[in-house]
Amino acid sequence: MSKRIRKALVVSGTTVVSEAAWNAELDAKHERLVEFLRAQKLAGILLRRNENVAWITGGAVEVRVATPAETGVASLLVTADGGRYYLTTENEAPRLYDEEFGALDFEPVLFPWYADDTVATAQKLAGGALGTDTPVAGLTQVNLYPLRQSLSETELARYRWLGTQTADATVESLHQVEPGMNEYDLESITAGNLLRRGILPSVSLYAVDERIFKYKHAVPRGARFKHYGMLNLCSRKWGLTISITRYLHFGELPAELAALFKASAQVNAALLDATRVEATSAQLFRVAKDAYVAQGFVGEEQLHHQGGATGYGEREWVATPEGAETVVNSQAFAWNPSIRGTKAEDTVVLRDGKIEWLTATPSLPVIEAVVNGTKYIAAGVLVK
């Protein structure tokens, strides 16, 4: 086995991934990528997208500086003959070596900040046809999602940590919310609880009362909280992303609203039960459609997407009527069926025919739904 990385992944004194296991992951990914290059008749590939940089480095490297940007301050080059390089500017190089690449087997290639020559240098180093994960004139654009959709054991170890910590931060935030706060308060409380755990918020949908019922993607706009609040968020660390939605209600939960949550949980359960290897996106869409009909909400699937595969993207794909994507083993999903101001959303992994919850919140109320004899859980509303 090659020595791809010279450290273990340790968080707060706990080893999440051992050095040996991390090396095995990185070695397997490198070999998979080289095989892909040879099959595509490419001499190398230039990786610039944050999710692909994180994937090939096993989450060891974060090149993001501008949070919304798809690319960061360094690019990676992997060649078909085994070369591994990171290309960046001289002003970024000291920190990138100290905090990102120093323990990895990538060779640095540096430029002045005013004379970035990444593409030409990568072409010269590869010595032949060059692929890329971003549009670049003269290069072959490729999609690496098929290589990263099935998660390794070490990726799952990182994912479990992220799911647990995000769920804990969300529950902590729910308990800190009080009537009179506005939606920006909900956002800042939750973001703070994530950031102090070293987790980046990547989607922020915080709404209260009427806005929850009016909008499927209710970004915060400052409405003041009276009775009903929603924390709907995504988080990121090590390139992986978590999705979760939780609700709270001050005062007794209306019976009609409670019934809608049970209906959403039943649709969610139908999707989870149907999430099996070789199931297609189109088949899963039909499962959601039929489940809404069974719950008495015909056409609800037309009002918002139902979620789909996740992992290194908040949604790698969503279920659509004609979708051809297929489920694979050890793949992550975030379904988000919603009915009239309610939603069920967690991040899960399909492993060997079973669903593993990454964002379980057992301290909150739980809704149980049964499909084909199997029980599936969804979060209920925290009533305060």
C-alpha cells in the first residue's frame, strides 16, 4: 500500500479514521481514478471543484476560501502514470502546505498570485489529453460522481460524525429558540452551534408561522416567531454534506398539523423502503407520487422535489419522472417529502439492504411509520 497520508483523522482527541485506514481509502480512490483515466484515454485530470478535491484527498483538504464558490485556491492534477500535484499561487502555498497538503503525497506546483498558469502547466505535466471537472476550453469535461457515489467505510466514519454533530447542533438550537425572535435569530443560533463544532452551514432555510406554509424554500427574511418554527439546513465538513429539518411549536400542537406530519412521515417511509440497489430515480418518484395519493394528497409531488442522493453534494441527483440514475450500495440519501407546511427530512445511508440514519434525534418526538412490515422513523415536532 502506498503512503498517501502521514496522519490519522483525530477530532477532539478521538480517532475518527486511523492512518492505515485513511491510506487504504486514498490508495483505492487513486487506483479507481487512474483506471478511469485510462478507460477515457486521458493522460490526466485537473480537479478544481471543491467536492472532487475533498473526495480524492479523503476529506483531508479544504481549498475553499469563498464559501459560495464551486472552486477554491488550489487545483489538483492526477495523471494516468500516477503523478499527483497541487497547483496554487505562492501567497496561498505556506498555509496550504501547513494545514492541508503537508501530510499528503501531492507535489506542489506554484505560481505568482498575478500569473496563475494552472491549465498550461497541468497540460505539460500530463503530457497528453487532459480532463477537467469544470468547463475549460480545450480540455475534456468529465463527471466524477459515478466514482464517488458509493461511500467507503472511512467516508462513512466521517459522515457519521458529521451527521451526529449536525443533529446535536440542530436540537441544541431548537431549545434556544424563544417567541419574539426573528428568522435571522434562528439562522444565527443554528449557524453558531454548527461553526463552533467546526462545521460549515451550506443551506439556511429558517421560517416561522405563515411563511412555512407559503414557501417550500423559505430563506430567512426576518419574520418574528409566534408559535411555529422550522430549522431546515444543510451542513458540510470533509467535503461531505448533511441535510436535516426539524420543527418546534410553542403551545399545543394543532391536531390537523400533527396529522400532516404523520402523512409526511408515511411518504418518507415509502421512499426509504423503496431505496434499494438498482432502483431508478423514476421509480422512486413514482413511489412518492403513489404514497401521496395513499395519504389523500394527490399531486403533492408536483409542488416540490422529493430529495434524492446526497454525499459530496447537497443533492447529487433528485428523483424525477424520467430519471435514469440508479441506487447503489453504501450510498447516502436525503429524502424530503413535504405536505402543506410539514416535512420529513434526514440524511441516511443504504448499506446492504438496510437504512442507517445519520441524523437521528432520539431526544425529540418520534413518528413511526410502517411499510412492508418495516418500521421507519421521522422526527416529530418539539412542543414547548
